[in-house]
Amino acid sequence: MSKRDSSKLRIGTRAIRGTVNVDFRNVRSHIPPLFQTVNFDYADTEEGLDIFSGEQEGYIYSRYGNPTTDLFAHVVADLEEAEAGVASASGMAAISNTMLTLVKPGDRIISSNTIYGGTSKLFKEYLSKFGVETDFVDITNLDAVKNAVSDKSKILFTEVLGNPNLAVADLRSLSEIAHEHGLHFIVDSTFTPPPIIQPLKFGADLVIHSATKYIGGHGDIIGGVTVGRAEMIEKIVENVKMYGGAMSPFNAWLALRGIKTLAVRVERHCENALTIANFLREHPKVENVFYPGIKNHRGYEIAQKQLHGFGGMLSFEVKGGLEAGMKVMDSVQVCNFTVSLGEIDTLIMHPASTSHKSLTPEERQAIGVSDGLIRLSVGLEDIDDLIGDLHGALEKV
């Protein structure tokens, strides 16, 4: 692959131009080809020996590396202004591969307590089997973060915007705490892809994305990616090879297609979400709105300093609790009742009756999931249609 200097281009341009005229074996295809192959041929034993020994660049087996998946990781790394990247089979694979590379039995992780449920479960139930324990803290309370540090702490982990109440992590301050104590600072930026933020500029060592979400953007791929310093990425690559969590070439190819429209999609996601947040704030049947772009959100000031746009995710509490929340879900017609996020469609879910149904009301309240809470992944539809749909559903409560 040819390497081009794109540092002077803005993110939106780099997202579109990142795959243009990439040289695959002297074939300068305008759209990158899909290398849907398991293995690769060699001209003779000498070439094979040189590639296997690392003396010559080349591919061996797609679990070890593939031109399409490598290009995808390279493009995301370029958007994040990172030295290197590695693609994984899913967002969870990216997190698992990263953590298993950096921790050993006896180590501890300090993590935000408002993170994706799958990540939380990985930390609580799976890494603990290997002797790695996690201290969960309110990531917005810097004193709590400092107090959690011990001589066994190795990683400080957070999402830029927490789930479900969109708590805003102060990345600059957190990076200072992490590096003062020799910790790796890892940021999951799935909710906030470039150009919203580039966490490496705020001191993160590694940035993780579930490419399933905004990067892919169309709800048709599963994938993940970790980017950062080359020496750290090289170690994660070895784990991907051995644990087998490699991204499929086809999913990587679809993700590359999605990236071309990332900047314009994100702009519309942010614009629609802010408009809806302001609409919901004024609605008499809405108790609270959680969105970092409105002034009464507790992370508003930090979001103003860190973010270029406030993202497409928001949550709101309907007055009337569980029954009211379920009534809204049963009444929407434009919004899609489904899980996941970051797609071109607007996705809506009611955690108390779906993803968090197994918890007691007290347990849900402790993690910010009230009975009337609804999470919205705002899509690209016409804003008047979205507001009309939500207004109509709320009127039935």
C-alpha cells in the first residue's frame, strides 16, 4: 500500500480520500478491492521464506493480516492521527484484545461505571477469571478516580460519553492522572467518532471504536478497531492472531465504504440530536433530558471544550415511569424499536423493559436507568418527521 501524507487535509476530506488510489500490486483502483481470501500465494520458496521471517512485507493468512482489513485500520488511524491501528471482529473483540494484551493476573483496571454493558460484563465476570479485577468509579469525580489508584492499577478506561446518561469524561484531566501513576489511558470513542473528537490529542494512549456503529453507519457490519502508538498496536496484533478475533475482509470493505460519508453523517446526527434534545426539554411529559449539548447537562462545559458537535445519542425520562416509557415505545412509528446505535436510522429503546429488565428498580436507578428512561440514537431522517413522531408518541402517555 502506498502511504500518502494527509496531515494537511481536514477530517472530512481524509475520510473520503483515505482509500483513493491505494496501490495493491500496482493496481491503482479508485475504490479499494475486496481481498476475500484466506491465504496468499508466493512466487517461490525464497519469497515465502522472506515473508514468513519478516524480512519482506507480505501476507501469510488473513487471520494474521489482510490488505482490506489493514487498509481499514490504517484509515481509522489516520482519522484519529494515530501511528497505527488494528482491526478486530467486533467492538468487544477490540476491547478484549486490547485488555488481554496489557494486563496480567494480579493487575487492576480503573473503569468508568457508565460504560457499555458488554464491556462492564467483560471486566466483572471474564477478566476476573484471569485474576484481573476492576474498580468502577464515577468518571466525572476526579477525586474518586485518584482514590482508586493502587500499585496494582495498570489501566484507566472510559468512554467519552457514558451510557445511558451521557456523562462527559474530562479526557485531559484523566490522562494526567493516568500518566502520573504510570497507567495506560484507554478511551472508547464509539459514541464520538472523528470529527467530534480525537482522544489522542487529549492524552489517550489508545482509542477504541466499535465500527459496527457510526464508522460503518448502516447497520450491516460487525467490526472493531484499536488505534494508537505503533509499539502498542504491534503487541495487540499478536493477540488478534492468537485469540482469533480478526475482522472479516468483507466487513472491513463495507466499513471503508461507510467511512467515506462519516463526516457528513456525523454532522447531521449532531444537528438532529440537538434539535430533538431542545424539543424534549420543553415537552410537559418529559422529566429530564440527558444530552451534552444542552446547558443544564452537568458535562456541558467540558463537552464545549472537547467536542466538535455533541453526538447523536441522547436519553430522556418520561413522566409516568415504566408504563409511560412502554407506551411511548408502542406509539412511535418513524423511530425503530431496536438495539444498537450509530446507524442512519433513528433507533429507540426502553432499557427498563428490555436490556435492563432483569435488574430491580433500585439496581437500575443506581446506574442511572430509571423506569421511564428512553435512549435515542438519532438518525438522519427529516427532523420534522422525527419530532412529529416523538410528539405524537408522548401525547399518548
